[in-house]
Amino acid sequence: MSKLQIGIVGLPNVGKSTLFNALIKGAKAEAANYPFCTIDPNVGVVEVPDERLKALTEISKSAKTIPTTIEFVDIAGLVRGASKGEGLGNQFLAHIRECDAIAMVVRFFEDNNIVHTEGKISPLEDIKTIETELQLSDITTVEKRLFSVEKEMKSGSKESKFAHSALQKIKDLLYQGKNAREAQLEDQEKAAIKGLPLLTQKPILYIANVSEGQLANFDRLLTGELAKHYFVPISAKIESELNELSEQEQAEYLEALGIGSTGLNHLIKKAYELLGLITFFTSGEKETRAWTVHEGATAPEAAGVIHTDFQKGFIAAEVIPWQDLYAQGGWTQAKAKGLVRTEGKTYIFQDGDVTVFRFNV
């Protein structure tokens, strides 16, 4: 499948570029104390942390280990009025449209040396400002499409009726200050508007950029309306400091902070889950590799991720859960115990499956 993109968005000066730099570990995104510091989006590819790769590499004695990845995009800071072109609004919205999902950075940390464009620290107001701009942009998109669909309906097009129904449901929600992703659409309605670039239809993850003190007691900050949002708490400042340390020093620092893993690892995993993705593996002496597919992918579709020829000429897949393969110490022992299954075209791949595809070119 093509590279997956998560757009890092937020108001100016909330720590987006600092977070991006920490995430990419050496990316050259400029981080400075003024709005529109980021104009053209910075892009970085991030490995999805997965301990299963190490275990499979060990038993297969693989020469190489290749993780799966996500692409993070650092997008220009949004300001009130972006939907009408204020600031860098048009560029901001266009860049979001190209992403598969949104990671919204919300500022919780206090720092008098870093100005806030709205004049005060208010996470809930920041979220409302961004979501309102996205909703206003979507209203324009929906109303333009409705105008075209109403013309098409005069010709008796059945698809246009489903499109009109879907668009009207979404329009009503947007005018209520809600998001397109909340619309209850029938399958035919979804199909009729597939490809419509709605910003509020994209999956969204909220990132709380916190201070070190707030990180330890983050749940206490989530009161009232804030408690309705799922936040991944991260201190961009701490993550930047971690980048300067060795693995051993990082582990000691995290232990001292009382944290099991880095906030960035948590974010990457949650972003992966947000997109409804699973990982399957191939593992042998040449390499152990993680592959990404959407939940519900069939065996031929999974094979096609490796190479289109694998999907076209698919015959069967030899499959075993990674835990079973690891417990047996390799393919030979697992096959001897009868733990390797042969699956056909209707098999739905599960997260953690290890496979060998049989195909005919």
C-alpha cells in the first residue's frame, strides 16, 4: 500500500515543529517563536516500533530487519479565519487534504517566553478554533457539491439521490458545529460521495503538549469537555532531550520520570491504530519484515502489498501466529507440530500473522 500520512496540525506556537523534530530524530523542521514559522510542510518517515520484529529476527537468524513506517507531515500553523484564507489558511487546508489522518497538537504547557496567538492557554478553545475552521471549509465543499448533485438529479440519476442524501446529512451536522465523521451514512451513500475531500471526515488524534510536571499527573487536567477527547500526552521538550541520549541513558531517564516508554512511541502506535491498520510479517534468513494492511484484508490483498504479481497469481498462504512461530523456534519445528496452516483466497489476515505466500506468475 502507498505511504500513510499523518498531518501534524495546530495553532501557531503550540510545539508542532518541536514535536516533529523529536519524532523524526534529526529532521530539519525549523522551530521558532513566531507564527507561520512552518510554511511548506516538512515530511519525515517514522518507523513503527514493534518488539515482535526483534523476536522473529532472532529465531530466523535474519540478515536484515525492516519495520513498517508512517509518514508524518508538519503543516503550517492555523489561525482563526483560515477557512477564508487568513494567514496561510489555503495552504494549510490543502496540505491536510492530502493526509490520511490528523494529529492535532494542543498546548497545555505554560511558558511566558512563548506567545500564544489567542492570548491565553486554553486547550478546549484551541480545539474549537481548529475544528470550526475545518468545518467551515467543509461547508463550502459540501455546498458546492450539492449544487452539482441537484443538477444531476434532474436526469434521474440514482447515484445522485444517494449523494444528495449523504451531503444533506453532513451539511446538517456541520451547521451544528459537528464533524462529517459523525454522519450516519448508508453504504450506498458512502459510495456516492467517495473521494469528496472533507477535512472533518478524516480520523483525528489529539496530542497534548505538556510540561514535565503535567506529564506525571495528566489525567487530572482532563475535566469537563476536555475529558470527552482522547489525548496522547507528550512533552515535546522531554522528547527532544531524549534524542540526545543513548538507548541506555534514555531507559534510565524514562525510569526516573516514571514512564514506561517514550511518548513518541505511544503516539506512533496510536496513529497506526487510528487508521485501522494491522501488521503481518515475513521472516526468513534473508530478512524479517513488517507489512501494513487495513483490517479485514484478504490473503490475496495482503500478498499484493508485497508485489502485485503475488496478488494476481495467488495460490495460497502458509500462515502461523508470530507467538507460535517464536515458541517453536522456527518454521521447521512449527511445521513438524502441525501449527502452520494453509489458507486460501477468503482468509482474513490477523495482526501478527507470519506468512509465506505461494503464487504462480
